[in-house]
Amino acid sequence: MATTPRFLGTAIGSMPFVDIEHAIDVSLARLDAPIWPQLSAFGLREQMEIQYSEGMPCVVIDEAKSRMFFDTSGDYSEAFAEFYEQYLVAMDPDEGTGDCSAMAISPAFSHGFHALKQRLEASGAKLPWLKCQTTGPASFALTIVDENKRALWYNEEFRDVVIKALAMKCRWQLQELKPFAEQMICFIDEPILSAFGSSTYVSVQRDEVVAALNEVVEAVHAEGALAGVHCCGNTEWSILIDAGVDIVNLDAFGFGETIAMYANAVGPFLANGGYIAWGVVPTSPAIRQQTAATLLAKLEQAMDHLASKGISKQLILDQAIITPSCGTGSMEPADAEQVFALTAELTKALREKYV
């Protein structure tokens, strides 16, 4: 039976642990919607963008320089033709097979994904919720460059490939994990949107970002999952809503009141079934000074501020999900443990108070 995500506790993907089984233990024990852990400690191929590059045409991974770029200098017509053939076979809305295995993430690029799947297969469990995640098209294409160090976003041909490849990677993950969950969530991680509108990205057009996100969101919806976008800084939150997401995930510890600036968009979004995932559990050394009580107070303050803009407090509560403010991959392991422990404690406190 379908359940509501109200006060659901989940997380962003990265963890700092080197013990894969421990990372999975933490995910399963602390989160209502467990995640597959992105384990950057295992090296270059588990870094944020590189982890999702497998199968994309013209990728060059330079192990010696610990970097990745796309080589756009040669004749890439055959590589593109092969990619688009795979895409159309899988994704054509009328005749597509839905088989997105051409963009699978292998164990060489993710220890955590495959270890979680193996754990769930062995247990025979079917969880109420599971969450997966993919680097978003804007963050990928504005971070990764070509051989001339020009961001891929500004090459429309390669930008389109990135968007479509990431859409397939979302669907592949969901297809692999759906047998183990009643309901699925996929987050599209877009940290770079915190710089949207800045002088660095002044030429990045809002409608292009919305269209890119929407294409990935629609791929998630094609698998019957909820699509969320995570941004760990302040941004123009209405971009995410216009892109058709189900869940807007913000750093509510550092920027919780910024969502109220977009109350005219947020109100209808919540009323139509959208969720705010309040990332109120800090992923910084500030976690050492927090308790479930202090985080509850901070969350209620942000919620009250949003309610002051004319949105029902009850609606805000009903449509609330709880997460850490960002991934924990760069944290001290002990601090990361505290992040997940307090996420669990906070969701429990919310249910005790409001359910």
C-alpha cells in the first residue's frame, strides 16, 4: 500500500566511510528512505560527476591528473550516432523498450549501488521507500569541460548528450532498485544552481535550465518515481518547480528562510502535492552543537516564516520531508554518523509532535 512521504527521513548520496557494509548499515538503520552510498573515498571514479559519466561518448578520464574531460576535437559523429541509437531504443515514447542498461553504472564506478542491491537481494526485503540520485545536467555540464577547458554546457550538442545520458541513468537506477521498494525517489543533485544568476554564469538561460531539468524529471516519472532536486545553497527555487519536480530539497540549516521569497510558486506547488525536503541537519562541524530539539526549533522557525507568507502551516507540515543539508562525503566519519543519527531523531520528534 502506498504511504505518504510526510516527515520521511532520507539523505543526499555521499558518505565518507571506507567500509561499504557499514555505509549500507547506516543507510538502512537511520533513513526511512535509504540511499545507496556514494563513496568518494574509493577514488576518482566515485567523484560526483565522474560517477555518472560511464557510457557517454568522448569521455576521457585522466587518472594521472585526477580529472575528466570530453574530447570534442575529433570526428565524433559515429560515437554520437551509437549513443542516440541506444537512447531511442530505450526512451522513444511510442516504441522504446525502456531498457536503459546502456547507461548502467558498473561496480567500477559505484561500490555502494551494487553493494546495496546485493544486500537487499539477500534479505528478500521490500522496503516502503528507497532513494537513488544522479548529478543534475546543469551541475554536470557546467563543471565538466572539453579539451579546451570550456564547459560542456556551452556546446549544445554535448549538452544534449549529457542531459539524455543522465535521464537514462536515472531510469536504470530505478529499474534496478524498484523490486526492493514499494515506492522510489530519485534526486537530481544540482549544487551549481546556487550560483545561477551570478556573473560566472550570466549567459546561462533560465529556460534552458528548466528544460534540461524537466527532461530528467520526466525520465524519473516514466518509472513511477518521485523526482526531487537538491541544491545545497540559495537559488531561484521556482526554477525547480517550473521544471516539474515533486520534491524541492534545500539547505534549510543555512538558507531555510529563502524558500519564502518564492511563496507565490511554493504555495500552489505544495497544494498540488509537491514536497519540500528540509535539509535542516547540517553537514558541517556545526553538527557537533546540535540536538534533535535545536533542529526542530530551527525547522519550525523556517516553516513559520514560510507560513507568514500566506501558506497554511498545516500544509507545510503535511508536505515536509527531512534530510541533511548536503552530502556527508567530505565530513569526518564521526560527524557523519551524527548527521544520520540526528536525521532519524528529528523525524521521530516531528511524528511525535504532529502526527
